[in-house]
Amino acid sequence: MQEIKENLQRTKGVFYEKLNTFLLAGFSFVAGLAWNDAIQALFGYVWPEKAGSSIVAKFIYAVFITLSLTLASIYISKYQEKTQ
């Protein structure tokens, strides 16, 4: 009986841990979408849509996002190495 109670406690702990992870991932996704809209609006402001310029702006935006994500990944990896 004690073993069943311990298994139930562990299952509850895992459930709440996973629930927390999924909620944070969902909120992070929504925040990412908000930032995506904001940055796209900024690029649209800097490079107003003219004949063909929207394609150039989209490629510049894609490169900017890729570089930003790469730098953030490097920074986070180095931070995690320090804390371990």
C-alpha cells in the first residue's frame, strides 16, 4: 500500500512538472508570435513595401532573426555551462 502511495506522489510530481513546462512553452510561443509581429512591423516601417522591396525586407528579417537566435543560443549555452 505504501508503494502505491509513493508511486502516486511521484506521478503527481511529474504531472505538475510537465504541466508547468507545457504552460511555459505555450506562453513563450505566444510571446514569440508577438515579437515576430513587432519586428515585422519595424522592418515594414524601415523598408516600406514597394515593387520588390518586400522580398528584400523579408530576407533581411530572416537573416536578422537567424543571427539573433544563434547569438541567444550561444549565450544561453555558456550560461548553462557556468551554472552546472
